[in-house]
Amino acid sequence: MKIASLFVLLSSLLLIACEQQNPEQQAIATLEKQLGSQPSEVLANELNGLYLDYLNQYPDDTDTHARYLYRAAALEYRMDRYSGAASLLKMLITDYRNHPLAAEGAHLLASIYEEKLQSPEIAQTIFQVFAQAFPNYKDLADIQAKIETTPLDERLTALYQGVFDQATGSLNPVTGNHYIQSVENLAILLPSYPGAPELLLKAAETARTMRSFNKTLELYNQILLTFPDYEKAPQIKFLEAFTLDNDLKQYELAKTKYEAFLAAYPDHEFADDTRFLLENLGKTDEDIIKNFEK
């Protein structure tokens, strides 16, 4: 996406009549004008804070939510904070996929991966599912012109197989990250893709292997929110608690998650394991052995 076209679009989004604005929108509009004439990282941070605060203060104003998320992402882009822009665009697409700006956000997201984050594999995944996700997008021909001939499922399989060196078994973190983010973006843009929850679970397992535990939790959460009826949802809820307990040592939160798991699935095959883990939460292996000896 051309930078000029991005800011032409952004400028058009700023044209909200003053009489239609509530006080928070007026404060945002004032800061937008100030930032336009006086670029500043401090002002940019303040403005993005106001955008995100608005989402919490006015939960029913979904049209403005989508516009503010896009503006926040565009501002991150303008400040050369491309990972932050990508995170906001994912939020936009996930929460407001039927808004016209979701398609614009997906296009910008692909451009960020391709041009700014040097991750063409991830961008290619977005290009390959774009037409199914947004069949009426005005610039669809530009997207389709970038699609490679290798089918998406073959590309993802090859990426997954490349996470570990076949000869040495050593981990390739770059390939692992490309696989994780390709699957994450695939499920965000096209949750109806066949086997999407299974792919997300494999991506979570890959993140765990890479000891990227916060990413593991993000992917578990994505599965549970997007596919609440997934047959492995109970297992994922257990793994979520176990990751907080065993890997991140966040015992209070792990306790809450374990207890919620038992309340929901008292007879699950992992229920006894969960009770044992709850009884020994925060204890060392040595402490547990001593308790057995007693």
C-alpha cells in the first residue's frame, strides 16, 4: 500500500462534524490537529491512548471503534512502530471484520509484513486468503497479483516442517515465527478456513517449544474466543493454566484458571492432574517429595 494513499484515507476519516462529537471525540480531534502540525512521539502516544480509552468508555459505538483502531494503527505506522501497527490492525480485523475498514486494515497489515517487517511468508498467507475474507474489496486485483502459485496448505506444511532442522533437530526460530504468525493471521482473516483451530494449536505448541510462553497463551486465547465449541477446548483451558503455573510462575492466575477448569469439567481426564497441581501450586519438586514421604 502506497504511503500517500494511506494518509489520504486517514485524512478522510478525520472529517467528523464537530456537532456530532462527544467530549472525548472533541479532545481526540483537537489532539489530531495538534499532531498534524507538530509531530511528536509524546503527542502520538497520548493520542493513541485516547483512541483506546474511547473503546472502553463507549463500548456500543462500534463504528467509531473501528475508525479509531485504524487511525491508531496508521499513527503507529507513521511513527515507524510497525509491530504496534500490526497488533492494532489484528484487533480491528478480529473485532470489526464486517466494517469496511477491516479490509483496508488487512491490506495495510500485509504491506507491513511485506515491506517493513521483512516477513514475506506472513504477507503471502494474508494475500492467499484475502479474496475469501473480503471478496468485495475494491483493490482485490492488486492483492491477487501478489499471490504465489504454491497452495496455502502446502506452504504452511513446508513452514511447519522447517521449524526443526531435519538433520540436526535444531530449532529454526525465524521459520518458527513465520509459521506461528502465518497461522495466527490466517485464523484472524478467515476463521472458517478448514482445520483453523488445529493449526492454531500446532502454532501454540510451536511457540511453547520456542519458550515464547506469552505467545502460547495468546494463541490458546485466540482458539477459545474464536472456536468456543472446539472439541479440544477443555484441554486448551488446562494447558492455559499449566503454562501460567509451570512456565510463567503466575501462581494466583494459574489457581484461578485451574479452579475454573475443575468447575467446568469435574470429570475430565485431566481433572485429577488439576487437583494435584492445585494442591502443590508453587511448591518445588523437593517440597512435593517431602510431602509424599510424610
